Amino acid sequence: MDANRVAALQSGDYSAFTDVFGMFWEKVYDYLARKTHSPEAAKDLTQLVFIKVWKYRATLAADVPLNEQIFRKTKQVFIDWLRQEARKRQHFPDFAELPDIAMPGSADIAFEMRTDVQSALKTLPPKRKEIFELRHIYGYSYKEISELLGISTKTVDSQLVKANIQLRKILQTSIYLAVISHIVQEMN
């Protein structure tokens, strides 16, 4: 039975895909909801699993049970999500953590810096801002960004360099004032 479904999927039979989706979506969602502890993330990831099943239907193996292949894709999607979540935390700390990291006891300055950073990001040209966020907020690699946006990795690099220069210029005064304020507080 699985071999027939796999063959139908491989040939692009959308009704076979709909049947497979109906058979497995709840199991996939339940698994991902338990793993992510987030119903919203589980919905998004479940959708991604079935997008991948359809997109890579030609690679499905007729001699491997379909549920095994779907859950292999599910686990891979979950692992990719975990990596992405880890990269987000590694590359761009939560702004709420800024007072403890940057200047203990200086919540007003941290709030101003947070506002300055958000304002500075808004000044970037839309494509440059998108590239910057994909790299530094979502943790995508240069290659992933280039594939996602259909541009070369050299363009990604160039845009990130320009974004960093632009942000550095805009935030230079803000950072300087924060450091001076912190030194003054330390002296008191």
C-alpha cells in the first residue's frame, strides 16, 4: 500500500498527497508540539514537513514505510529549528537581557540604547535590513541567505559590511554616552 502511495506522490498526484497529509498531520503536529512546547511553532514546523514531503517527493523510497520517511523528515525539520533557535540566542541576545549584560543597574540607559538600536535598524535600506536580520537575528549562514534571496554570497557579505558601517556610525554617539554614563555611575 505504501509503495502505491509513494509512486503516486512521486508522479505528482496531489490527491495522494492530500491523503498522506490527512493520515499523518496530527501525528506530526503532536510530536512537534511536545518537542517545541509551542503550538504555534509546531503548526509552522508541521506545515514545513509537508512542504518538504511534496517538494522532495521524487526522493521518497518505495521500499521504506511512508510513516518512517515522514518522521525522518519531521525529526530533521525539528533539528533545523533547534539549530536556528540556538543561533538566534548566540548571535543576537534578547534586548530584555541588555541591562544585565551591558550596564548593571542602568535600565534607563539600556532602554535608550534599545530604542536607538531599533531606530538604527529602521534606517537601513529594506534589502540590507532583511539581510542583516537574517544573519544576526535569525542566524542564517551567508550561503542560506544567498539561496533564500537569490543573490550571491559576495552580495550578502557586501550588504552586511555596509549595514555594519552604517549602524556603527549611527550608534557611535549612543554607545559613547552609555559608556560615559556607566563610568560616572561606577565613580559614585
